Amino acid sequence: MQQKHHPIATEDNVARYQLASFHFGAPGQGRKAYIQASLHADEVPAMLVAHVLRRELERLDAAGKVKGEVILVPAANPIGLSQVLHGAPFGRFDLASGINFNRSYKHVADDLKVSLAGLLGPDPAANAALVRAHARRSVAAWLPKNATEELKKTLLGMAIDADVMLDLHCDNEAVLHLYTGTPLADDVQPLSALLQAHAVLLATASGGEPFDEACSRVWWELAAHFGPATPIPMGCIGVTVELRGENDVRHDLAEQDAHGLLQYLGRLGIVDVDLAPLPAPRCAPTPLEGVEPLHAPQSGVLVFSKHLGDRVEAGDVVAEIINPVSGRTAEVRAAQAGILFASTAHRHLLKGMHVCKIAGKAAYRTGNLLTA
């Protein structure tokens, strides 16, 4: 195992940050996995899972059982971890710009459509090697304008050539769920089964350039752009793993989740672990365009009628908003059937605020599909 330190924002007379990464196995030795935790810095469950992963990867590496390369970044956002407002951590948005730390990553496909022209051939493996080399070059050429872009470039530089990229997050309140690319649905199904995800949400482009798509979307876009005469494989399995809710910080859950992630890496041949039987998946993938966000129709106290993980039918009352002054109660109803997979942790809402999300089978939304 090797630990590396990456300085972020090194100008004199301003705050400096340091990012740590842990490297197992050897570069170029088999397939590469990149795992990062808590890109939204105050999403703490991911850091505890990363702590368990580091322990287990150190053990496997010492025994010569890391057959590929694994990079682990256990706290991916030192800038966000340093942001505190009135005593509360604030790690989702960069206070300097207001931009979400999981948005606005460089989409290297635009560069590669130009730089790879005339270089690809009929061999998919050779084409994949060229894509990775040109992708690394594109990220290296990114000129950050501020400290947050320096952080984003550093993270993407470690991940852009990975065969599998697992970005560990959590929601406000949620059951475990995954976001990934539509072309990767079959590749991600074993991970969904191992983690017992309640929802797997698919999109070819969700909007906003999140980290997982910065790593994986380049592959299917280039394949479509250059066509079947120069075949390009799906070279990166990029997944955002939402590890339940912000307060689900428990040793038993972290051990369970880390075990599932290592079992997945084992199935990909990256680590040598005793493979347990693959459980049946809890859910089938559904389109991100089919997620129904529900909002408060009035201000008041939020009382849920359904539990996270419940299946709801169209027209079901999911929650009530009770105004304690007027006494008026407003029902929050689902417009479509699906799984209630995430909700707000707040219990007093203003009109229009987010209540919950339901994963439905029918795609109906367009545009930017992710919340801010």
C-alpha cells in the first residue's frame, strides 16, 4: 500500500488543502478500480465504509491478493470538510461559487472526438488503450480557475482511466440506491444484488456533468460517434452508490457495505476474495427519467404515511403537511407507482420544498434529471 498526498490551492496567503489517496496493487497490473468517499463532504456514511475498505485492502495487499490496481480516496473533499455554517458542516456546495461539488466535471469526450480521429482501428482492446491515454491527456490539460476545480481535476485525474469507478455518497434520508449509465445496467446488476439496492436509476446523460458520468459516459458517446468499424467497449463501469441516509453511520452497515463492494471487485478479478453466492437482486433497474420528486403543497409539519423502501401505487397518500396554525392538512400523493427510496430529513417544510422521491418504471421527465 502506498499513501499519496495531493496539495490543493498552494498560493501564498490563502487557505491550503490536502487530499489523501491510498494505492493498492500496481498500476498496469490487471484492471483498475477507483473508489472515492464523501465527495459531498458532509455525507459521512461513505467515509466509514472507506475506513473498512482501507483496512481490508491493506490486508489483501499484504497477502498479494490485489490482482489489479485499486485507488481509494477515503475523504474526497477537504474543501467541503472545512466549510462550516453556524456550527453545521456544509459540504454539498462550494461556498465560493455555489456550485455542487458533484457537478461541472470536464467531459473529455469532446476533446477525444477530435484527438482520436483517424487513430482507431478494428481492435477493441487497442482502441480502449487509446481512449484511456487520450483521456488522461485531456484531464491533464484542464486549467483550473480556482481551488475547487483543482480538487475536481485531481480526483478525475486518478479516476478517468479506471475500469470501475465507485463514487460513495448518501442521501438526506434514504434506502440504499444506485445511479449509473443505461449501457451499464447489466454490469451493475451484480453490485445491486450484493448491496441489496432498493433502486437502480439509469440515464445516458443525467445533466450537470456529475463525477460518475465524467468517467463512464465518454465510452458510450465515443462508441456512438466513431461507429462499429472502430469498436470501442464500455471501458468504465461508473456508479454512484447512495449509502442510505446521512445519519446511517453504523459499524454493522459499514462492514456489510464494504463486504459487498469487495465481493464486486472480486467478481471483476481485481481482488482475490472468497466469493459468496450472489443473492437475488432486490429490484430491477428503472429510468432516472421515471423518478417522481414530490414537493410540499403548503407550509407545515411533515408526517409520512409511507416508509422508505415501501412500494406505492398511483394516487397513494405518501405524506401529510399539517399547518399548526390554520389546522389545514394537505395530502402529498404519488402520481405514479414506484418505490419510495429517498426523502427529506426535515419535518417542517415551506411550500414547494422537497418531500421525497419515488422510482417509477415509466420515463416521463426530461432535461436536468438530478437535484441541485
